Amino acid sequence: KAYADVQVAGEVIIKGLRVITGESGLFVGMPANKGKDGKYYDIVFFQGDSKKILEDAVLTAYDKAS
């Protein structure tokens, strides 16, 4: 549906987030690389609630832009 780049704390930029329609609605796919086995592996990882906060911010921005 959309792509997003996010700047965190004014210092870190995460490029390549994707807004995707899944079975239970929209979700945010993290940047990933395709392995030799054909599977995709995330290249960005989060601690605690950070991932949920980032996903909520991206989906809110997507809703406002739609």
C-alpha cells in the first residue's frame, strides 16, 4: 500500500518500512533482506514497546495521508 522512511530521535533514519494489507488488516513490514533460502529476514530489531510505537506512528500517518 505504501512505503515509509522514519527518523527516530532526530538521529536515526529507518528506510524501507512498508504498509501492507494482511489477513487482519494493515500492518507495518520492517526492512528485510532476502536470504539464499528465499525467506525474508528483518534487518531492524526493537526492544520493548518501541516497535509498537513505531508501527502506530506509521499507520496513523498513512491514515492521515489517505
